Amino acid sequence: MTAVESVGEFRFECGESIENLRLAYETYGEFDGDNAVLVCHALTGSQHVSNAPSSADHDGDDLGDAVETAGQARAWWNDVVGPGKAIDTTEYYVVCVNVPGSCYGSSGPPADGPDDEPWGTEFPPVTVGDWTRAQRRLLDRLGVGRLHAVVGGSVGGMNALDWAKRFPDDVRRVAAVATASRLDTQCLSLDAIARRAITTDPDWNGGDYYGDDRPSPADGLAQARRIGHVMYLSKASMGRKFGRRAAGRDAFGDGPDDPTGRFFPYREVESYLDYNADSFTTRFDANSYLYLTRAMDEYDLAAGYGSDAEALAAFEGELLALSFTGDWHFTVEQSRVLAAAARDGDVPTAHHVVDSDHGHDAFLVEPESVGPPLRDFLADGVGGRAVRDEDDDDGPPGGRGRGPDRAPVHASLFPG
Ligand SMILES: CC(=O)SCCNC(=O)CCNC(=O)[C@H](O)C(C)(C)COP(=O)(O)OP(=O)(O)OC[C@H]1O[C@@H](n2cnc3c(N)ncnc32)[C@H](O)[C@@H]1OP(=O)(O)O
Ligand SMILES: N[C@@H](CCO)C(=O)O
């Protein structure tokens, strides 16, 4: 069950403030004072990370009201978070917060503003740093001081890295999954195209489209999501799933009829993109998509410091960078650079590379690859049994072999 907590006036990094920031969140497991794990969701995820029973007793305390929100039907990391799972909710107190700017119950464009009308684009622009500060505010309300760990994938991984930079004393272990210190230019360009698809949809109307009697910019949002899905898959996974096969029917989805297209097949890959794009428009808000992709594009770990290493130098904990060979959205090389920077900042670090052709969404669909290193990192840090630094002798296939001047990483060197 989602709870929503009002955390009071909040000043965003852009300089604008709102009177009352509301944060939708879920918690799982019992807090024992030292076992809190913050899980940060990716671009279109929500606070609903697991189907495990939510632990928060929101009745009879002064914390957030229990509410039903229009969330994702599917808990996005149910195979990773729950009783007996890698992030074991019988052991850890797991907190997941819907980021400001999103559309699953936290303050953001589709939520009501002070005049009880949706904020729309009057909502202040948000940054990953705003998410981190908002999460800190909520954790204070929950009585959580130092976190055992912050874990996040994709832009949620940037959020996790931001914790190490912004609150270096507040977290013992950071797991940055399928992420990077910043987005590369190719991905910036694809995000820009996706936003343009939304803002050129006439129904976007400058961001003012809320209300049952108003059309929403579904075509633009669907187009943005098609671009997203191409980024989340890989050449290999697309080839394997769809090849060049025709879908075996005449279909153009709800798109405009294209006389030339009548002669050619409607392919499985088009059918996949159309289906997922259409279903996305039933669960996500176009303005939120603009806000959150802007936050992701803007994130730069080194901002305010000279380098990534300097940004991480005050972090006293340990870092796991987990990357996937088939991910071209956030590449293995970007994680390698991140890991090297963290080591330069004297942060005990492991870079665990998963051999996978799934593409970026491997972190969502391969719990068998993601779970063991995460579980053992949470338990024993970079020396955890299933944590394989790519420079270890027994690292993953395709790893580079041990670096010439680097000693093996042992848990005993880095006591919790
Ligand atoms: C933090 C967050 O993580 S965000 C939340 C999770 N992410 C998302 O929801 C992103 C959108 N979803 C996806 O990308 C995927 O569904 C994933 C990554 C969650 C799961 O991937 P997979 O298990 O490999 O599923 P796959 O991509 O094959 O199928 C997705 C859907 O496309 C449908 N589909 C598959 N092939 C085709 C096709 N040729 N034509 C039409 N539809 C198709 C599937 O039936 C499925 O439908 P459903 O969602 O109604 O069950
Ligand atoms: N497919 C996931 C990951 C994107 O980074 C999402 O939609 O949030």
C-alpha cells in the first residue's frame, strides 16, 4: 500500500519553492535502527517496487495517509525485493519513494497544486539532486538516519550515486545499477527527440491538457516511448525477439493509414513498439516524461566538483557498479569509468559486469543475474561472495583480467 507524506515547503535546485511537497512511498520490512535500504526507481517506475506486504502502519501514527494510487500494476522489482529475495525484506527495511515530478502520487505536473488544479508545467523543474534531498526529508520523518544502502537502476542509479556525493556520511553502501555519471550525447539526443514528439503533439497544449474533457498528448507520449523501448533493448535482443518477421496481419495500430505501407508487412517489431507505446500512455503522464528526462539529461556526478573522483571522495562507504554487456543506454565502459573514478576517490569499489544481450532493461528482467551480487554486496560489501570485480582473476567472462597494479578486494579490508 502506498502512503503519501507531506514534507512541507521545499525549495528546488532551480530556486523555486512549493509550499508543501507530497511524497508517495512504500516501505517493506521492519526498521531496526540500522537496516534501511533505499531503492531508487528508474525513469517510469514507481514506489511500488515489490508485491511483498507493505510494512508501514499508516493508521494511528502521524505519518503519511494510506492511499490507493494509480500505480503500476506490476511491481517493477518483485523478483529482487521481497521476503527471501536478494533485497530481503525479512532482513532489511526497504523504502521506495516516487520522485517529485513523476505521476504516481508525489507532487508533480499532474498532481494538484495550491489552487486544487493540476500543476501542469507550473510545477518547478526538478533535478536528481531534488529527488535525493526529498528522499532525505522523508527518511527523517520515518526516523531513518544512516542508511545501510541505497540501490538504484538507470536514472535511479544516478539517484543512488547522488546520495554518495550529497550525503556521504548517511549511507554505508551504494549499488549503482545500469547507470553512469552522466548521459552520453547519443542518449541526450534521443531524449530530446522524445520530448519533441510530446511537445509537438497539438494536444500537449503547452502542458495544459488535464481534465476529463480534454485530449491528452497520447500520440506524442507513445512516440516518446517507442524511442525509449529501442534504447532499452539491444540489437541482439531485438533480433532474437522479432527478427524481420511480419506480424502476420494488416495492422497499423491506431496510426494513420499509409498507402505505401499497404504493400509492405507490418512487422513484429512495429507491433511490439505500438503495443507497448499504447499501454504506456495509460500509465504515464506526458509532462512527467518531460520533467524526468530533463532531470536525467542534466545529471552530472561531477557537477560542483572538478571530477567524478572528487565528487565521491568524501563518501566513506563502498560502491558496487553493476553493468550489462548488451546495454548501450548506459554502457559497461561508462560503469568502468565510474568505478575507476570512485577508486581514485579512495572508495572501495567493485565493477561487476553481467554478460547479457538483453540491453538496458536487463536490470529489470534478469533477476538471476542482478540478485546474487546485490544480495552479497548488501551483506558483505565489495568483498561479497557473488560480487565479481571485472579485474578479479575469477571475474565474469569477457572481463579484462586483473589490473596490473590493483590488489584483490577483500571484505576484511573494508569492515562494514
Ligand atoms: C523502474 C522501472 O523499472 S519502470 C517499470 C518497468 N519497466 C517497464 O514497465 C518498461 C516497459 N516494459 C518493458 O520494457 C518490459 O515489459 C519489461 C522490461 C518490464 C519486461 O520485459 P519482458 O519480460 O522481456 O517482456 P516483453 O518486452 O517481451 O513484453 C512486453 C509486452 O509486450 C508484449 N509483446 C511482446 N511481443 C509483442 C509483439 N510482437 N507485438 C505486440 N506485443 C508484444 C508482451 O505480450 C508484453 O505485454 P504485457 O506487458 O501486456 O504483458
Ligand atoms: N524501462 C525502464 C528503465 C528506463 O531507464 C523504465 O521505463 O523506467
